[in-house]
Amino acid sequence: MVTPGEPAGIGPDLLLMLAASGMEQPVVAIADPDLLGERARLLGLQVALSDACELDPHAPVPAGRLFVRAAPLVRPVSP
């Protein structure tokens, strides 16, 4: 599990870029899925967000997939 840090910072961008490029091991982001989806759109990244409950730790992780444990933001942020 990983938190991307400051929601308005570069952490969400880096996490999405990592997911888009492919990872050998599954990563679960503890973050607001709406924030990640919007940031992926802003960056032009094709990343599918899946609920962390769907994670099969034994299955390969396809490039462009990020598992998320939802932690909704209290108010909107701008990068």
C-alpha cells in the first residue's frame, strides 16, 4: 500500500505514471479515486482504477491498472 502524499502535489502524477508503465507487483493506492481519475485525464494517461477488494495477489498486473483503497478528499484540490 502507498499513499501518494499531498493531493495537489506531484505524488499522484508519479503513482499514475508508474501504473501506466507497468509494475511487477500489485500496488494499492490509498487515495481519492476521483482525484486519481481526473489527474490521469489531465496527464493523458490510460490508467484503469480498480477497487482494492478486487486484487488477486497471485495474478499478474497488466500495465495501466492501479488498485485503489478509497480515501475521499474533504474538498477539491488543484494540481
